[in-house]
Amino acid sequence: MPANTNTDVWVAGAVAAFTVDLAIYPLDTIKTRWQSPKYNQLFLNNRPALFRGLYQGIAPVILATVPSSGAFFTTYEGTKSVLTSANASGIIPTPIIHATSSGLAELVSCAILTPAEVIKQNAQMVDSTSGSKAASAVRQTFEKFRNNPLQLWRGYTALAGRNLPFTALQFPMFERLKAYLKKRQADKAHGGKEREVSLLETVVVTTIAAGSAGSVSAVVTTPIDVIKTRIMLTAGDEKGKSGNQKKQQVQKLKEGKVLDALGEHREQARRHKGAIQIAKEVIAEQGWKGLFRGGALRAIWVFGGSGLYIGTYEGGRLYLERRRARLEADER
């Protein structure tokens, strides 16, 4: 296991998340708009609008991804260490350990990230031409959830359902490819003599390995991403039995209009669509290719984002590890 404390891992993960959010967010906004059911209505005949307000909703994302990334890597490194130690006999294949560790870490991370993801994707769809700036896009989105804040966790299952297979695919591939590239790099250097790999070399190798593994995983899991996007966008339109809708139903019950109130309740339940129903709608509207809408764009931004994310994390973690080793050596 890396000679890092949990604080080192947390800090490295947080810095990596902040760096990636700033660099990759515009591509994520375009992907969200492209996958939205309102794409034809809002952007098909108004291409400039597709590229306006590309940083709408970034504030809550940064506030959430910093702790969620720290939690992810702390859980991942800790679980991987425990499972590796318990697997001294080598009965469990190493890819299974990496997939299990990343899956558990993802469940923890998604619980923190889901509200920000819902706010982000709804803010990304706010029309920035109607006098609203990027900052007010978040305020407008918060208004949708003021009466029913629990809707902010609508989409946790979809987010975890997308990220679990994604990380389960990515991290075993990433760890294997990283080990291969590191060995090849070390063998080439100085006629095959062993040497300490530099910080820059580690970042480059990790970035390539993580980006490649992430890009493949992104394409495979695009259908889940499309469904997740639609569920989270729907959350912004559904206010549940709260606010005006709740008052109207209570008033109808007082007036004895029980059937009308029940009818509205059924209509709300009908609009609360599940993943399978949304998938069927996408296929009916756009065919099977609709489930892979935005897949190529997602593969590109995941290659860059995942590579930068894990590369920055690995560089930060290694820097803190070597810094601690130097300080301990000086104290002796």
C-alpha cells in the first residue's frame, strides 16, 4: 500500500477533482444538453445556444466533488489494502480486488455527489439567453427543489448504476495497464537498470492508463449515462406532492373531489418514470442508437477528464509520500 495517510489521499483526491472540474466541465455541459429530451426543442435549430453558459452549475459540483473524491480514493485505497492483505494466498484474482474496491468507493462517493449532479444537470439546461447569468442558473435550479429537497437524491440509483459498472471496468484495466507501462518504461531506462521513476513520468503513465481505460468504459456504459441524465433532468420538473400541487389536492379532498385528487396522484406517479420506462422511450424515439447518444463525446471527455483526474491524484499522492519520506529521513 502507498505510504500515505488518509489525509494525504483525501487532499490528493480533492485537488484532482477541482482541477478536472475546471478543465472538463464545458464538455460535460454539451453532453448533458445533447442527451436531454429537450435537445430538439432548445438546441437543434439554435446551435449557438448549445455553447452558451457552459459553466452553469459548476459551483455546487466543486463543493460536492472535493469531498466525494476524497472519500472515493480514501475508501478505494483502504479497501484495496485490506483485501490485498487478506488475499496473501492469491486465491482472489487481482482484478476482482480492484473492481470490488472501486465499487465500494463509488457507492460512498455517489451518496455525496448525487445532489450536486442533479443541480448541475438542471442548471446546465437553464436558458442563458433569458437574462440569467451562470450564477443565477443555480439559483433558478434551487427554486425547483425548495419545496421538496429530497428530490435532490432522485437519480442516486441511476448515478450509482452508471458509475459502478464504469469503475468496475475502468480500475482493473487501469491498474493492469499502469503496471505494464511502468515496467516497460523502467526496462527501457538506463539499459534496464532499476531506478526511481520521476514524478512527471508517473503522472504521464497514470494519465495515459487511466484515460485509455476510462474511454473504453465510457463507451460501454453510455446507455446507462443517457438514462441517468434523463432521470436527473426529470427530477427538476417533478415537485412531488408539495407546494401548489399539494395544496390543490388537499383543497379537492376538502371539497369532496376524491376521484379528482386520486387522478392527479396517479398522473404524478405516471410521470415518475423508472429507468426501464425511460430506456423504452429513448428506443421508441431514436432507436437503439439513441441509447448511445453522446457516446463519442463522452469517450473523449472521459479520456481527458479521467486521465487528468487520476493522473493528478497519483502525482499528488506520490509527491506527499516522497515528501513525508524526506522529512522522516531528515529527522533521523
